Amino acid sequence: MAKPETPKTAITPTRAQDYAEWYQQVVRAADLAENSPVRGCMVIKPWGYAIWENIQRELDTMFKETGHKNAYFPLLIPKSFLEKEAAHVDGFAKECAVVTHHRLVAGPNGGLIPDPKAELEEPLIIRPTSETIIGAAFASWVQSYRDLPLLINQWANVMRWELRTRLFLRTAEFLWQEGHTAHSTEAEAREETMKMLGVYTTFAEEYMATPVIYGPKTAAERFPGAVDTFCIEAMMQDRKALQDGTSHFLGQNFSRASGIEFQTKEETRELAWTTSWGVSTRLIGSLIMTHSDDDGLVLPPRLAPAHVVLLPVFRGDESKPAVMEYINALAKELRQQRFGERRVEVEIDARDLRGGDKQWEWIKKGIPLRVEVGPRDVEANAVMVARRDRGPKEKAAMPRADFVGSIVSILNDMQSGMFQKALAYRNEHTKPIDDKREFDAFFTPKSKVEDKAEIHGGFALSHWCGDPTCEAHVKDSLKVTIRCVPQGGYAGAPWADRVEEQGACVVCGKSSPQRVVFAKSY
RNA sequence: CGGGGCGUAGCGCAGUCUGGUAGCGCACCUGGUUCGGGACCAGGGGGUCGGAGGUUCGAAUCCUCUCGCCCCGACCA
């Protein structure tokens, strides 16, 4: 009996059929994470966590190279701390988990209830972000201008009681890093803000193979309590924008709230200027939606948990020892190669599974290279190499020495190929638009099916007068927001020289100094 | 939190209207034939039908209340 309908793709539905469902299926097929019994919280599985560890390692190196030190602050924040900065309260109050008791007792109907006698005098908030608790520490650390700048980073989990969650993109608890710095001058704090935005841009482009547009947010999109928020924005394959990272210039708002004061050389007392900046496990969602295809995950080699899987092919048990010996030796040779700051990471999959199943499993997990080794290869001193950026059936025989000698350049080639592909896609779907009707049409799906609109839109480079009313109008009518006022990240794009043109606001027609990025977003 | 949909084996589903004591495909295990490949034959294991109450001789099925997930909206890294 022949299989009735062999699907042409490993992931069902495809991106074009149902992008949101495709995303979920890729996460599952690649074994990255799953929903946990805890509302809105995910279990990050080994393959997914390994990606996060790679993100962490590379970023951590970059933070340290720019002078930052890691530290750790409490998970719980006294409610009164959060109340210190008015805008901050407004931004986060609605999504805070609150700890009110410190003991459980047996309840009337069995089970446990919080002990009424053990209610906390002051509730504690599970940190949604740590500006206030770190601010309190900074206040006691900083006395003199000689104590500045203070350059701290924290790797931590935070919790925001999100109403609608999606694995990696928005979970109630997520992992991130938050940099917090304090400076003696505004100029220096602003410089720090931009420096870290630059670090994120470099990381996105060189490690995630993701082109990003960077620049300031509008006031409406600003971090609660910040003077200026800057971001890096990437385009997903459904052409929606995803913010990959943010860097905030906090002015003196938080130092005023937390009392971060220092004595200057001139013996005056001044408030420090602070910044904060962060990226989260959301980056993994970004990776998935930027690069993956209808056969599953595609990983940039620089962040892949492993670069190559060796798949032994046996013809009966008698060939097994020779093949395994060959594979083990090959693995050793490969691991001696260095790819970037890491060695070449090799998986050996000798599980007693059918070859086809194994191949597809690794395709779905997005490993960059699959290498088959069978008796014929042992005899010919060769390998069969398949690349994740090519078709699933496409493979090529290579002399073993050539493969070992060229694996690093193959991985580099894949890495840059992925960036170029993502860049071409983003540039293609970024359009200068001046006419309001064209703008509306750009963001309106053509299909009449309400719940499953086709992939449409992209980044509209349009003029905005700066009036929040015009911004709100676009948001209300089209669900489109201003992602950022572009300052860079688009050199060489066909439309690059049109960004800084003067023009007329696409909503009201008043004059505008430059184009901004409008898009639907995650 | 508002609107819609859905919770039945690891995954995908049927059965629910018209209560009668749980089934299909894939996955998993065993044996065999295959196999540089998303096999085939035979046999087998696995489910308190999301949870709690209720109606009934009898509930996956009817009623009430809950919890969770997905999609759309508001909010957001």
C-alpha cells in the first residue's frame, strides 16, 4: 500500500497557508520548546536552550569587551520601588505578578491556602524589569563622580503577566539580559545608549544573519520612564516587524526616583544619567521567523547548537565497526577546526532509526550540515554532504579531506547566504509610499477571508509630521505602528537614499523631515 | 480582559446533536522482509475522554462551574 499523500513539506501548514500555525509547528518539530503546565510559561528544551546559550555567550563577550560587568539582583521587588517612577508604574502595573504571603496552610477543603496570618506587610512584585531594584543598589554604590560610569549587566528571568502568549515571542516568564549603566554626564549616557544599540545591530547582522533597521522610537512606543528609546527592527517572513532589541536613554528619571546622586569635581551634587538595554529569548522567535522554511528550522551556523550531524549508514552489521571508526575519526578531525570563537560542533547520530526519518529529523531541527557515511564512503575515503540551505534531497559526494578542509568556509558561506537572503527579502518588501490610498492598500490583505489573511504589506517608508494624532490614526485604522525613525541599517538598499528626503505626512500632509518605518508588528 | 474556536493515547483526529461503558491514522514496542533512506507484513503496549460538581440504572456524550490552549482585538521584549 503506497502512502496516500506524502507531504511535499515537512511542516504543515506551510508559511503561505497559515503563518501563525506554521510557526508553532516549527517550534515543535525542531524540538525547541513546549508549553508548560504553568500558564503562559514555556519549557525550553535542550535544542532551544542551546541556541539561547550561544546567544548568551556571544553577547556576553561583546558586553565585556565594551567594559560591562555581570551582576545579579533580586527576583522580587518591593511594590514601593515600582511606584517611584510614575511613567514606569503606568507601563508595568497591569502585568505584574504579586507575592503577598510567605506561608501556606491547609485549607478548609483540603489543599493549601496562603496563611492569612502570613500576609506580607508590603507586597513583592516579581520583576517585570529591574530598573528600580538596580537603581536602589546604584544609589548606594555611587557617591562620587569617581564611581562613574557604572556599567552593569544582568542575565535573568523576568515576568510580565501577558494576556496572550506565544512560545518565545511572548511568554509570561522569559529569559533576557538587562544592561544598566549610570554616568556622570548626559552626553556619556547617550553615547552608551547608542554604543549598545550598535552592539545589538552587530549581533543581529553577524550572528543572527538578520538585517535590522535601527533608530529611535516615537514617544508613543517609548519604554515607560525612558527619555528616548532606540530599537533594532527586523522583518519576519510574514513581513511583520519584530523588535529584536532596545536601548534606552533614561535621562535622570530613574536616578531621581532611586536617588542615584554623586558629588562632582566641583563639589556640587548631581543626579546620575542612566541607561538600560536588553534582548530576550524572543530573539529565538525572531530567528525562526526570519530564516525557517516549510521543512522546518533553519539556523545561522554561528548560533546553531551543532554545525554538522554525522549519520552512519550500515549495510548489515558487519560494516558497522568500520563505519563507526571512520565517523569517530572524522568527528575528531572536524572538532579540531574552529568556526568563529567556537570549535566546529559535531553530533553523531548512530541511533537505530531508518535513514530517512533521521534525515528529516535533522532537517526539521535546522542543523546546517548533514553528512552521511556508509561503507562506500569508507572505501573511497569520502563523505556525502547535504546543506540545510539547499533542497532536502540535494547532496554531494566530497573527498573526506576536502570536507574537513572546507567545512569552515562552507559554514561561513551559509551564514552570509542567509544574511543576504534575509536582506533581499526585507529590501524587496520595504517601499517608500507617499500616497495615503497606496499606504492603506499596502497594509490591507486582498483575500476576503477574515481570519486567514494572506501575507501582505511590509515596511512602508512614509512621511510623518511628528504629530501623535496621525500616528494614532494609522494604528487605529490599520493596526500599523511606527517601528522606528530609521538612522541606519539599510545602506545599499534600493530605497536607501529616499529615507532622509523631506516630504509631506502620509496622514495629514504637513511637512516631514524624513521618512519613518511603518509596519504591522509582533 | 472582550469576541470566536478547541481540550478524547506522544501527535493529528472521529465519536458528543440522537447517553449504553472508547476508536482510527501516525508515533512507540516485538518478530520478519527491506533500507544510501521519510518502507512493508504480522503481532503488541498505551487513554480516570482537561478538572470539579450535578442529572441518570448508566455520562466522552446532557446541565453547572472551573482550568488551559489556539485565532482575532486591546496591552506588550
